[in-house]
Amino acid sequence: MPKIICPRCGQEGNLFSSKVKGKRYLYVSHREGKKTIKHYIGPADGYTAVNKLYNLNLTNIFEVDLEDVISSLLDRVEEDLEDITDVDEKLKKIWDIENLLELHMKRLRDAEKEEMGKKYGEKEKQPQAGER
């Protein structure tokens, strides 16, 4: 069993698969003292029912193309908006989605700034005059 970082809890664990009712599913197992914890990761061959309904191109948690999923979700939002005939309801839905996207973009930018600060901010501090 390969060792991986569990996408559910962030701990190191063993990746394994198990067959249930003819389908194969992925799990990560961890040791907590004498107890073994298993976290469900997803189907080994993808989320077929969700893909058929929403066309999200979901595979399992390790192979998912997040940009493709986000693009598919936004396409679905556009389709759903076309079905709304009430102008006020449509504008509220657009506003809600826009605010949600802005919130997530801010979180991504803040996380990137923090990483860049860790990487470059404290790297090479030049000594000030008289500190040598």
C-alpha cells in the first residue's frame, strides 16, 4: 500500500482500495494509537452518476482537474440563469454568485500572498549599517 497524505485530514496514511457491491472504492487508513481509522476518498473509477447529471468530469479525488470542474460548474450556472424569467430573482442569483466568487478569489490571493511572503519575505535580509 502506498503512503500518501490523506486529503480528508492531512495525516500520512496508506492508500488502499476495496470492492463493495462490484465497485472499487479508494480509502486512506491511519493509526491513532491502537485504533485504525479509514477515510473514504471516492470511487476508483469516478463519480459516474454525478457526471451524467452535471457533466463535471469528476474522477476520484486524486485525478480531478479542478479548473475543468469549475468551468463546467460555471457553464451550468449560466444554463440555470437562462431558465429564470423573473428579473429580480435573476439579478439576486447573479449577485450571490459574484459575491461567492469574489470571496473565494480573495481567499486564494491571501493564501498566495502568505506563501510568497514565507518564500521571499524573510529570505535575504541585508544587515543594516552598524549591525556587522
